Amino acid sequence: MSQRILIIEDELKIARFLELELSHEGYEADQANDGREGLNKALANKYDLVVLDIMLPLMNGIEVLRRIRQSSEIPVIMLTAKDEVMDKVVGLDMGANDYITKPFAIEELLARIRNALRIKTQKQDGTKILAAGELKLDLDKYLVTYQNQAIELTKREFDLLRYMVENKNIVMTRERLLETVWGFDYAGDTNIVDVYIRYLRSKIDDRYNMKLISTIRGVGYVIKDED
Ligand code: CA
């Protein structure tokens, strides 16, 4: 059975484009064009994921998200404009699973959707182990191993590694890593991301003579894993 995605977006051109692209990818896509309709559909139907625009008529996306979260854990990916930084903060705080900034490449949105659905399935299966090749993260025990050898990480290093492995094969900008792993108290100071990437590399890449974390020049970092 194909997975069902609700698109809540008032710009009809974008909504139709997304519906078409998602159908093309094999999802069953549905759309709502204002916040109230979106909320009603999200609550009344069984969707696997919601793509939620922030600026919406009748009820804004943040309020829609808040109300969805009162009764549902469904993955929500927010669509935000570049200048809606505060909304992004509030949205993530309120339980949005991910966000993407307009204008976006459809391939990036599709990757984020696949990712959110994969994490959802892992949660349903009770999977508490994340993997990238022979690197394994035990989320219950906060334990990281490579070829069954334990690697000692601080909580922050673990959180950073976890987020990157959860989003493996997606290039993460420094800003995104900072926002999701550190939170907005650190907003702006992306140097700290580079510092922690260095810590991880010295504890994993250097020690095991491997290339776990790749630098994408001028963009950020990615953990690649062909599985
Ligand atoms: Ca809008």
C-alpha cells in the first residue's frame, strides 16, 4: 500500500506541483489550501506524513502544527521562507520533524520525506540501532561502536553523530546542524560545528583510518552510506 502524504500549501502552483511529483514517486498525495482545511484533513485522515507551509490563510502553519501535535506524532516537514527564521525555531520546538526553505529543489524535499518516513518506520519497529556501514549507534544505551569496538563520545558528539546518521546521504549545512543539535541559543556561531566535526573525525575517522564524514566545500558535511 502506498504511503499517504498531505500537502498543506496555499500557493496553488506549488501545491499542484508537489502533488504531481509525489504521485510520480509512488505516494498517494492529497492537498489542502488553507490552514483550517489542512488541520481538518490531517486529523480526520490517516496520513503517513504532512508537508506544511507556514504562511497560510485562516490558520497559520505553526498553529496547525501545534494542534496536530496535541493528538498525533505524524512526521511533519515545514516549508519556510528564508526570512521566517523565528517560525522555524518555534516549529522545531513544537515538534516539526524537519524543515525545508523555499525555494527548494524537489529532490531535496523528496530526500527529506524518504528520511522522515524511514525514521518513522524504525520507531514503529522499535529499532533503537542506527547504522552507517559498520558504525552503529545504540540509542538506548548511548553507545557507539565501529566493527564492534566501543567509541567514547560526549553527549553533544553523540547527538551530532546521531543526527548525521539519521540523515545520512543528505548534505547538512553548518546552520542546520547548529540549529538542530545545539538549538538556537547558539544561533550564528557555526564555528562550533566545525570544532565538533573535528572531534568526531579524530575519534572515528582518524582512529579507524576511514572516511566517515565528508566535507562538501562551501556547504557543510555529509555521512555517505550506500545501503
Ligand atoms: Ca504560503
